[in-house]
Amino acid sequence: VGLAAVVGSAAVISACQEKLTSPAECPGLCPGGPQTLFETVLSPLAGLDSSFHTYVAPGQGSALLVSSGLAASEDRAVYRFVTRQDSITVRDTARAYTVDSVLITLNLVARDTLVGGLKVMLFRIPPAVDSTATFESVDPALVDANLIDTIAVPDSVHSGEIKTVLRGSAVDRAAIPPGTGGVLAMGLRVTASAPTGIRVGSLAGGNAATFVSYLTVDVPDTGSVRHQFLSRATEFNTFVTQNRPLPDPTLLTVGGDSSSRSILRFELPAQLRDSATIVRATLELIPAHPLLGLPGDPAVLEAHAVLADLGAKSPIATIASNPLFVVTDTIPDGTTDTLRLEVTRLVKLWQASTDRPPAIFLLLQPEAATFTRAAFGSSNPASPVGPPRLLVTYQLPFPFEIP
Amino acid sequence: VRRVILLLLLAGTPAVGAAQSSQFGVRGLGLPGRSLSVHALATGGSFGLFDPESSLNPAALAGFPALTAVFSGMEDFRHVENPAGTASVRESRFPQMAVGGQIRRYPLALGLGFSNYTSRDFTLATADTVPLRDILIPVHDTVTSKGGLSDLSIGVAYRIQEHWAVGGSFHILTGTNRVSAHRSFADTVYQPTSQNSEISFAGVGVELGMMRSFGPRFAVAAIARSDGRARVDRDSADVSRVDLPYTFGLGLRWQVRPKLTLASQGLFRTWSGANSDLLEQGGTGADNTFEVAFGGEFTPDVRRPARRPLRFGVRYGSLPFPLVIGGQAHEFGLSIGSGVRFAQERAGIDLGVEHVWRAAGPYSERAFLVSVGVTVRP
């Protein structure tokens, strides 16, 4: 029994768990002293913060812009549909048809939900419209004489399909006369109870407008052969902007119809690069003017880690491949406040790999598909506002060796 | 034999257990170990200089009756108090292992020992606020250390006639502190930090010891030891040197009755030699230490002295590394224990319980140290 008790005691003692944590106060129980934090401010390398433009051409973004009186910009959208042939082959014979009705469908991506009475007006424009179109060449065609239809968008509809069906004599407004190539092109403008804008679907977004014609074919049949429809997708789309602002070379521009991007290059001090533990790094950007956009539809400012510094064509981390190294923040409409992006992981990346340049690429999403265009102060001496700042909070190695 | 195997397995089960010290081992090199077997711990350490299973006196190796292996484990149940609060902590450690025995046909005994020289195991948690970007941010810090210095010794004892034994030993002092510091912020936009490092130590020491019996009932033991200087590296980079102490000890043993033996010992260590080194590195320095112990062993059956003896002891001493400059800590301990031998005395278990009080200014702690020792004589 005695032996069993002894063995039992040994087993109990041997199986005990450790619990080491106890409270402490400095300096008595702080070997090495308290953990000290430091702060520093880094500025971009002078002359090496630059903006690059036209990464995505208007119309190649995920949406098209249409606006009326919006402070950010005045825009018109343009769709050109795939050619609709003027006959249909039935039983090896090309046969004429008559159009009974037409369905035109648009995709509303975003609107200012606080502005009611939204109407989208569709106008026929010359079918030769292409990427050379300008506001000045498109807008004069958006007159009543060319009106196809007006789509009244209920205030409760914030996004999704909006459509119009033309029947009877209204079909003539979308008619494609024989011998004109079978192409329908249309321009969009909007009206509402107040200045506003909308974003509508595009080819790149996979939700561009569609044009469906319901036909009666000239055949002695009463079934499906006689009653057919032709669906035509968008072949080309774009939007045009009135008085396109040219990017100011003294500023860092991101977004806008030019889909500008900017790169900021820094030099990480040796103390930070070698041995510091980065606790927080914040990129501060000072707007050069109010950052106007579509109210209720904020753009997203993204800061990307640069994988290799090749200037405008630098490969960057993407949300799909390196989501940890992309920082995002929304830009409220009209803000003039300094924008702050927490780029701690990006700065830590500069420490972790000497192959990664200490640079940040800024861009605005959705590119070439947002009303917002941001311009920030740069290191250029002519910049009207101050340059970006990188605020870094860090710890130096803890002096463990202090007994 | 099965019991021996079973006990060895039991003792070896928590292989990941680590040494632990106390809040008074946070500074300097940590809390000094005692190099005592469970047998000697149960007597407050008073028999340490005469105990071959301890690693205090190389001359005591002459007391091994045969080849013997000793392994001890300790569980520490501690209540800590300091200005930051209180906590109950619990740790496991394996502070002492030894193998030794007589060399046939020679009056020589040889021994190998593995002792805890200092242990610096702790996890300290603090809370504070720090001003960052003009805002006070609450932070929580923890500093953790695991490890310490171990004392690997090889000793030899030589018996001269019946009453004298002298011995010498060589000590390798080595060990690593795996240290880490963590900080988390109440504002999660500040990323938590974690830093790790290894502080390693290396040094050597030599020791001389003697035992002298004056008849069958009285004996005296003494030691002198020098541990030289320890080299301190951080992550393999040489950062400093620390003077280690000289140790002087004297012990007395007196068999008052056939059933009762009393013993006492005193140890003095010149830790103040490390004072300037530690201060120079930003530490709180070091002070000389002493320890006095008194204890006894009561044997109910003198014909079978290994059958459930009652051991008891008391000790008082000082600790070398103050938490604040000039605030040397002291400790007081009461201990009791017993043991059994079985398998024709080829195996045995010793148990010891010590209640320890340590204090220095507003810092104090009390602990129950429960020790189990396993002895095997194959």
C-alpha cells in the first residue's frame, strides 16, 4: 500500500501542468527595461513620386459613366451593338422580316440613391461611333429628334436591369433602315430631380446593354419559324467626358477617366530595414482639391506593394495573388481631409525582402469606371499642397542581454 | 525490477518540463540552484555536504556504496505578491541528476552530476499605456524566459585511511535562456510584436572538498570552489562576461542517538564579484550570499535505516540578484521528507516537501516545493 501511495504521488506530481505567468511591474521585474516605441516620418524620394496615365481606356472599365450636371464630370455613355442582318435564312432561303417590337436592356451598376426622378434617355447616334468619339461629337446627337426612349427608373431601384420595350410605331425609333449596315448605336444621358450620375454596365464588366428585336418572318408559317427574335449584344462601348481635365504634373493623380496611377518611392533608413519591428505604418495623402465623385458610390483607393520597380509598368501585388500586400480604403465624395492608409504589411515587406523595392503603387478602383478622380500633393516643389508622408511606429530589438 | 522500470518511466514522463525559478530569479543570472538530492532537500540541505547523491562536495562521492544513479523532480506551487498584484503559479523542474560509484580495488569513487546552477524561467505580464501619435494607447506586455545555467560535473573522491576523504571536481557551466518579449495593443491598428532571442552562457569551475570523521558519530565536511567567468552570448554574438562566485562551505554531522542524526551546514558565495559586470550591462548588480541549514534524520528501525526514515530541516539564506539595486532578497524554508528502499535496496524513492518564504521589500512569495527522487543501484 505504501509503495502504491508513493507511486501514485510520483505520478500525480509528474503529471502537473505549468502555469508561469505572474504580474509584474517596472523597473523591479522588467529585465531589459520597458519595451520602447519610436516614431519617424518618411517622405517620398524627391522627384521620384510620379503619376502614369491611361492604364484603362474609357469604356474598357467595368462600367460606363453617364451624368447630368454632376460636379465631378459631365459624361455620356455610348453603346454600339453587333450588326443585325436585314434578312433571315429559312429553309435555305433568305427571307425578309418585320420588326414587331424591340427590347433594349441596360444594367444599372450604381446611382446616387438620394436623388429621385431618375430618367435614362436613349438616343440613336451615328453607327460609325468608335473610340475616337468625343463629348463634342456625341452630345449634339442626343436631341429629341434622335430619342429612342426614356427609361424612368423608380427611386426604389438602386441597381440591376432597367429596360424599355418599343412596340408599334415606337419601333421606328430604333429602326435600322436597309442598306445602312444593320448597326444600331445609341448614346445615353440622364436627367433627375437634381444633378446626378449613374454607372451602367459595360463589355468589360460582362453586363453591357443588349438589343433584342422580335420579328415576323415572311414565311407561310404560323409557328416559331415565323415568329423569331434577334438578340444583339454590345460590340463597342465607351463614355465621353466634357472638358476632360489633363493630369497636373505637379500632383499625384489616381483614377479619373484616364485611370491614372501613382508610384511613391521611399528610402527605408538602415535602422528600420535591419532590426526594427514595424508596429504601424500609415501613408498620409493630402488632397489637392475636394475629391469629387458620385455621392453614395465611393471609389476605392488601393495601395499595392511593388514587386519590381519598372516605373509605369511595375508589377504589383494584386488582391488575387497577394491580398496581404494590398491596402484599400474608400474615398468619401467631396472629402478634403488627409487620407490615411495603413500600409504596415507593405513596409514590413520591404524589411523582409531586399528584392522588394520600398515603393507603393496607388490606384483607384474601379479604374476608368468611377466618377472620382483624386489628386494629391507630391514632392514636386510646385505642388500646391504638401507631399505624402509615411508615418512609421517601430520597436528596436529588445535588450534581452541586460540582466 | 518491474517496479524500478515503472518508477523510472513515471519520473521521465513529463519530458518537456522545464526548470523554474521565482520572481527573485528574474534579474541577473536567475535563481541559484542548490545541487541537492531529495534526501538532502528534505533536511533543509543540512546533509548536503555529506551526501554523495548531491553535487555539493566531491569528497562525498566516497560515500557511494555501489554504482548508483539518482534522478529527482520537483513541483513548485508558488504564490507571488508584488506591487503589480498577486498570482498563483506552478512549475515543474528536474534539478538534480547524478551517477556515481566506487572504483574496484581502489579507494576511489567517481561521479557525474547534472545540476541546476541558476534558473531563469518566468513569464511576466505588465499593462501600461504609451503615447503614440498623441493618443494614449493601452498595451499589454509579456516577457518570457526559459532556461538557465546547468552545472555538468565530473568528480573524484579518494578515501585516505578510514576517516578522511578528499575530492575534486571539474564543472562545465553551460546553458541557454530562450527569451521572448511580446506586446499587444488595445488599438488593433498597431500590430502586436514578438521578439525572440537566445542568451547562452559558458564557463568552467573547479572544486575541492574534504570529509573527516571523528569516530562513528561525528563528521566534518568542507568545500572550496571557484567558477571563474562566464561568457554571455546573444544569438551567438559575444556580449559580455560575468564573474561567477567562489563558494566556501562547512558542514557538521552528529549522530546524537542511534536513531537520530543531526547535521548543519553553511555556504558562502561571493556573488558580489558579478556586481560590477551586471551593473555595467544595465542590471541591478549582485550581492554575496550565505545559507545556513540545520536538520536531522530520524530512523525508526536502526536495523533497516532506509525504511521510512523521517527527515526534517530548516534553512535561511540570501539571494544574489536584487530586483532593485540594494534590495537583497532572503529566503527561509522548512522541510520534511522520507523515503523507501526496495528490491533489496537496489531501488528507492525519496520524497520531500519544503515550504519556502522569500521576500525583499514589497516583493514576496511563498511556495511549496514537492520533490521526488528515484535512486537505482543496478
